[in-house]
Amino acid sequence: MKDKAYFLTKAQENYPELNFTVLTPDITEFIATNGDSVLLDLGEHAVGHFSFTFDRVNIFVDSPVRLNIKFGEDIREINDDFSQYNGTLSNTWLQEEIINLDFPQNITMPRRYACRFIKITVERTTRPIRLSDFSFKASTSADISVLKPANTTDDLLKKIDRVATNTLKECMQTFFEDGPKRDRRLWIGDLRLEALTNYYTFKNTDIVKRCLYLFAAGECNNIGFLPSFVYETPYYHSGATHIEDYALLYVVSVCDYYEHTGDIDVLNDLLEICKSQLESFSATLNENLITTKQDGWFAFIDWCPGLECLTALQGVYLYTLERFSDVLKTIGDKDYQKYSALISKIRSACKTLFYDKNANAFINDYDNKQLSVHSQVWMILGGVIEGEEAKKLLLYCLHNKNFKQPVTPYMRHYVIEAMLKLQMKAEAIQYLKTFWGGMVEIGVDTFWEAYIPNDLEFSPYNDRMINSLCHAWSCTPSYFIRKYGL
């Protein structure tokens, strides 16, 4: 197996070039004194650096001027009182700066921001001041020139596609970020969905390759799973979190990449890492081939409050085994026979042990017999249930209030993937329109990290102010619209 230095070198070889665009807000000059404020609108969501000029009006400024500068991804964020924040994540992610200016000058703020709106408030000045030359230098590694309109005649789907591609564009920086405001990391779950959408929009396979190598360089935990996220600034560092479904989906991401590009060199570089993820996961199976909870590990699946994840995780494992087995068969790797045989045994075990005909659902004792859409979707994607039986199950759980429902665009992606696997194209279109279309109807520029149509205050972190309003895992409507001709 190649070592960390090799993988980091390969990642660096695929470092993307950033493209820059200068945006000028709707207001060019602002003359102000104590307490005055101005709201700048860039006209679109952007990721980058803000600059302006500070000068006197007529009398020289004889003491420092203090400004409060607030950046918001939407107007509601601008109007939020950040001092009232009470979430579980650090409030330093909230985009607000206090700066003191000693004399007239041109200012380029050193930090990067993700925003559409910028509010500047003069907190203290002894004399009138002039602020002007407002400018925002936006960055992305997406090449807009290669993006073609979606081939659909449906107006709502066109709007959804535009917002989805803009979401991906904003998250494409020097790697696939999960959110350009927060957390600015490369996560496996987001990578997989960003890469899928990128293949049908901006077509930058080098950045996908870079991200796969960055994870390959990461430190595995004591069970053997890859880290679920990595940093690259100011130096490479792999995160301490190891999410089991993400480790499996890394394997799927490698399969996606190979199937899309045919790049056998990358596949060969990463093959042993992929096998090690599956071998590590097999160690969690009991005598019935059912995964059981391990000390010090974590499965994600969705931010649904109180969700039990083991049944869904079993489905992710089957989904991964099938995808990887197919790739191994294509390249003539005999290990595919081992994985194929295991798939059949595990599917049989899941159908026997989990499927409750009376409840019309997959129920797992290890999940405290919880009913969830998540479990049913991943049993479908794992091939445990198929055809008309699977269609009835999926529709039943999606419209039954006793089942826990998805709350993130991430999990809703897999709902649609299950629908399309079952040839439920009309249902997939309606589901996509209802969920992502609901965000379009409230005027979003980019799709959100978490969205519940009837609860716009919902947050996985106990305070909506910290939510990311441009989040990578919500970009896949463009993938579905463009690949499947929705």
C-alpha cells in the first residue's frame, strides 16, 4: 500500500486553480456618523474577500473609528442578534467583525466570508466619515464556462437546477468544502454528493481525484476506518472523527470516480484502502452477519433527532459491497467473488431478521425497534427488498407519521436515489420539487444544510443562526435532473 507522502503528493498534483470575480454591491458610497448603518447587497451569494475605502468627509478624523461589519448568507441572518446565540457550535462561526481604523486607508479584510449581504454599522466616530469603493472578490474552482443549461422544460426544475449548481460552485474551492461559511472542511459524505453533481455540471475530475487522495492520506482509527473529514489549511491534518457510514461511502466514491472516468491508475492506488474499509466493517458483524454497535464509533445517516442508525448502516454496507464487487469484477479482481457471496448471505439475513410483515417495515432490535424512513431507504438501496414490494414499502413509510422522516438534503438525496432505483421517476420528481422547490419558493440563493418545510427554525445545533445556508450535500438536484432527465 502507498504511504501518506505519496497520497499527499498526488493530491497536490491535482490542486485546482481558483477563478476570481469582482462583485460590486448596489451602494457605492456611504457618508455616516455615530450609529449609522448601511446594507450592501452583492446580488448573489459569494465566497471571498471584502474591501473598501475609509476616508474623511471634510475634517480630518482625529481618533480611531470603530465599525461593526456583519456578513449574512441571507437577509434573516443579517437581522439576527448574534449576542443571543445559544447553539452547540462555537459562535465564532457567526460572521461579524469589529474593526478599528486609525486613519483614512484602503482596507481588504483578511478573513474569507460566505455571504450575499454585508451590513456596516458605525459604532464610534468623532466626525463624519466616508466609506466607498465597496468590492467583494469572489472565488471558486468551478469553471462556469463549461456549465450548460439543464435539459428540462419544467420551470421549477430549471430554478432548482440553477440554485443547486450555484451551491456546488460556492463549495468548490481548493477542495470540495462542505460549507463555505461553516465548517470549510472536506467531509466524505459531502464529497460523494458533490462529485456526483460535478460530473454532470462543471466536469472537473481533477478536484475529485484530489479529494480522494487527501482522504487516503488520513490517519485511520484503531478499528481501521478512514477519518470522516480532513483540513488542508494551514497544513494537512486529518480529523479525529471516524464515521462508519462515511468510511463505507468513501469506497462508493472511488467506485463512482472509476465508473465515470475509467482511471485505472487512481483505482489501483486506492484499491487496498477500499478493501481495508470493508474488512474493518466486517469485524463489527455478529454471528448472523448483522452489524452491532462498537465502543468509540459513530454512524451519521442524518441529523434526524433521536435517529437509531444500525439498520440503515447495514444497508449502506450492502450498497457499498455491491458497488465495489461490480468494480472488482470489471477489472478482473477475484475478490469480487468473496464480496458477491457475502452480499447474498447478508441480504437473506436482513430480510429474515428485520422485515416485519405486520408493521410493513424493517425493524431491528438493535435499533430499539424504531420505525424510520432511513432504515427502509437503505434496505432498498442495499437490495434487501425490490420491485413492487419495495415501492409499497417506500410510499408507506414516507406518508406515515409513525416513521422518523429525513431532515437533511443529504438523506433526502438517498430517498430519491431509492425511488429512481425502483423506477419511480414521477414520485422522485415530486419529492424533489416539494423539498428543494420549497426552498426556492422562499427565495434562497443556495440550498441549505438542513431544512424542514414547516419548521424554518430547525437546527441540528440547537440554534438556527449557526446553520450553513450554502451546503454541499444539498446540491444533488442538478445530478438527478441532468443524469436522469427529470
